[in-house]
Amino acid sequence: MTGPRRPGRKTKETMEEKRERKIPKRIAGAVINSLKGGVVPRIGLPYIAVGRKNEIAALLHDVDIIADGGASFRFIVGKYGSGKSFLLQTIRSYVMDRGFAVADADLSPERRLQGTKGQGLATYRELIRNLATKTRPEGGALMLILDRWISAVQTETARETGLSQEGPDAGNPLFEKAVEQKILEVIRSMNELVHGFDFARLLTRYWQASAEGDDEKKGLVLKWFRGEYTSKTEAKQELGVNIIITDDDWYEYIKLFAWFFKKAGYSGLMIMVDELVNVYKIPNAISRQYNYEKILTMYNDTLQGKAQYLGIIMSGTPQCVEDRRRGVYSYEALRSRLQEGKFSREGARDMLAPVIRLDPLTAEEMLVLTGKLSDIHGQLYGYQPALTDEDLAVFIRIEYGRIGADSHITPREVIRDFIELLDILYQNPDRKASELLSSEEFSFAAPEMPGAGAGDAAGTGGRPGQERPGEDFAEFEI
């Protein structure tokens, strides 16, 4: 395989411009440490973003539709380490800047879309726990959103009535009545939605507790919204409502939140669900089918107009989506809706389809990324990067020159190798990059084999020359 094209004038100028941009050490540390550990940083993404222009443009087109009252559903499909989670976090930053509330969650054996032991509700709780806005990007933004909504209503009422919530008019019953009337207008409009009446009752209780300065009651309402009540009896005793959020109906409340957030001044709600492979790994076939039925419900709701101001993005590996025996395509109703057409191929993907397949980043894009990482590493540890453009080109040429790199190499592997190289050079200033790159002792991470999973990252598979057991017999018993 021939190496990447030598960086041209445009690439070189871009790297020099990046060297002039300072990055706070807190962010630089989070970026380097996260990437070295094989995970995506939640901050500092603009400093390292490269490629994926078409994918981002397609997803941002959906964002415009959601803000106008529509809904969308997308799958992002790519191999382990190909950049699925990175793309999700990039979109997360984009949509928060556009005024959206964003909730994300990783599926796991304890968190599914549907379950008999609270696994679906656990996913809902994780989504609400990670609910974020532009002013609260780290999550836990539910109380902030509710308080902001009440404050916005008070401000709007003051502007319309000429009364003030402060000064001589403070405590004016006319002002309080006008505020209550506006809040009731929003609440009444929710009564026609599924579970809207109960949702509205809880919003009323939150407003009343806020007006009375009762923080304890506000905390109980938030506890209900977070799905933390385990029995109707407990909710009845503490809040006077005889309904709780359960495994069966948590998605209906997600739709209610999306509608309410729009009324509260946000553009909508974006839901991001990663690690869809954990549904694929469910050993019981019936449980898997129930989870795929939940996905079908979400898909139909968003595309048929039953949901408003809601976007849903799920990501997984090609195997967990396309496997006809255990994957998403094992559910015929989903396969017939999502399967790729006859004309789509690598390099000519339909970005408007429900499934977005991630093609590998090019060698040129990885060259730009390594230049950015070199600059960030230098700023983090306080030294002037010694790697030249030629060194970077040689590194990329070696990485992409390995056997199987054309189809198996992923950004995660290249980034992990490159940060290891930077660490070694920093800790051994007498060593030259050219010496390490030309040394036979310098080992590069082995490419991940097709279908490699989390176990491979732990060293249980994926070594050159070692084949993995056939997945076709994963459930075979004698």
C-alpha cells in the first residue's frame, strides 16, 4: 500500500494556525487522557475534530426539522473504534449550541430499552441524569430547565402586565394570578397527550412548591420526574399521585419532555443511545425481540409525526445491526425499513437514509489529527513539539502500511499508538522520532479483527494470525 500524500500547503498552514491556538490545560488533559484510554472526551472536541463533514451535515439537517416541530430517528453504524461515539459527542455539542436539551446514555446489561427487571427504567434514569443544556453541559439540567421555565413565564407576565415581581409590586396577587394563568395554559395543552394529564399535575405541583419556596416538595417532584419512585404507594404518600414511570411507559414521558422543553424555550430534545451492541448480546431471544419492538415504536413515532421536537440517534457496530439471527435485522419489521438499497456503497453513501454507515477516515485526515494531537500534547506538558510534518507522514505511512489496514484499521488504534509515541518522546528527550519510527522494536497496536468486541480491548482476541470462534455458534448447546 502506498503511503498518504505528502501534506500540501493548505494542510501545513492549518497545522501552524492550530499551534497558535491555546487550549486550557484542563481541557488538554481531558482530551489526551481520554483518547489514550480509548474513550471519547466530553469536552474539547472542537480542538481535535477532523472529517465526517457529510455525516455532520446530514444530522444537522435533522436538527432543523426537529426545531420546526418534526422528529427524526437515525442509526450510526461503524466498527469498534471507528468514531461512532466521537460523532455522537460532536453532534451533542452542536445541538446544545443551537438551543437543544440533550440526553445521552450507554446501554449495558443493566440498561436496556425494555426489560422485566427495571432495565428500561434504568435507561430512562440515565438519560434524565445526563440531561444537558448549553449552560449545564455536564448534565443534571432538569431542575435548571424547570426553574428557567418558571422564571421566563414570570418575566413575560411582567412585560405584558406592567407589574413587577420585585419592588413595590412584590407579592401582588394580580401578578401571581397572571403568572399562574400562563402556566396553566401550558399545562392544559398537555392533557391531550399520552400521560399528559399526570405530567401536567406534577408540573403544577412543582410550580406551587416554587411559589411557596418549598424546596423539599420541589425535590420530591424532581424525584418523580427522574423515575426514582419504585411503588405507587410511595408516590401517593409523598406527592398525592397514584402513577409512576415504569419500564413499559418511560418512552412516553421522553416524548412529553420533548414537547415541554419546546414550551420552556428550548429548540427541542435530542436523545443519544450508544452501545446498541448490548441489545445484540442479550442471550434470551424473546427479550431481544421486545427491545427491537421498542426501537420499532420509537422509529414509527418519529417518522409518522406522533412525536414532536424529538430526535433520536442510536449507534452500534455493523454486526449488531445487520446480523439476521440476533441483530436489529433479525426483527423483520425493522430490517425491511432500514436495509440499505442497491446503489449505496463505500464512498457514495446515502446520508439521508435512516442508517448512516461510517467510512474509515482517510490517511490525510488522520495526518491532520495527529498534528493537532501533537500540539495539544506539547501545550499540556509545556514543551515545543519536535515532530516535523515529515515525521507525521512517516508515522501515518507505517500505520496504514500494515497488512489488513485497508479494512481493519480504526482511528482509535492510530490515536492510541500516536499518543504512546508522544509520551515516549516526552519522557526520553534524547531519543529522536525518526529513530523510533524506523526501529523494529517499536511495536504498533494490532488491528482489530472483524466483529472484535470489548473483550478484544482487554486482550482476549484480535491478535494477528489468531482467528476468533465463529459467531454463528455463539448460542449452540449440546
